[in-house]
Amino acid sequence: MVLKICLLGSIPKGDEIRKFWKDWKINYKNSLSKIDGIEFVDGDAWKEEEKSFLVFGHDSYLIKSSDIIIVNAEAKLGAGTSQEMIIAKYFSKPVITVLPKDTHHRKSNVVFNSTNVPDWIHPFISAMSDIVVESVDEACQWVQEYKENPKSKTIKNISVIDQAINSYLDYIR
């Protein structure tokens, strides 16, 4: 069984900024390639950025045709990556989010309304992720387990939005 993995995360916009950019996907691919039967799809392969609707279609198609989505949330996520996570849930794709502690979207011992939250993860990232891990190595472990037995993992779909609304409504009643 071959698993197609789509890597999502921040990508610099424009040729000038890319001259000094270190592509995080290289490290992810090196780690994940240790698992037999992995194939990568890459949204960065599309080179016609001036055709924005086609970019959206291309990236949405990659998500639809992938088996697993891995999100690099080590740095602040942009609008595109956030939307792609929702698209992944629309297509019922497993989403693994790599989000180390004490980064932009995950804080230790943050206080809201006088209540300490020991391990706060941005609610939208948490809701759209099937699992949040601290490293790509932890993501590899999840991928290997999923590859061996996909039914062992519970995968959210777009209904997670309605579930969250209902939970909220139940809470305030």
C-alpha cells in the first residue's frame, strides 16, 4: 500500500524572499521517507501563481487525492494553510499537525480570564487536526500506525464544525 502525503505549511511568497528561505519540507520528507510506501504531493510544484483560482484548485486537488495531510505549524500559519486544513476535513482526510510547545499557536501556562491553561493549543488548529504532535518524528510514528491499520484511527470530517457548534450550544443552555 502506497500512502500519498501532502505537506502543508508556510511558503514564502515571491522570488526575492525565497532566495534566503530554508525549505522545511526537505526535513519532513527525509524523516517520513524512512517509512516504506510513502509518496509526496507538493503544492509548491505549481508555478503559475498569477492564476490564483487555479492555485486554489491545484492545492485543493492535492488534498483530495492525498491519503494523509501533515501540517507544519512550527511557525505562524497563514490563511492558505488554515483553509487547506478545512478542505482536508471536507474530504475527510487525516490531518497531523506538527506543533511544538511554546510556539505561536501553542502556549504553556497561558492565563485566560484568570484561569491557567497548562497546554493551550489554538482552538481552530486543535479542532481541524486529528492529532497534534510536537515533532515530525512523532508524525512518522502516527503515519506508520495508520499505514498498518487505518481503521485504528478516528478521523474527523467536516461535521466537526457542527459538532463544535452543538457542544457550544449545549454548554450555554
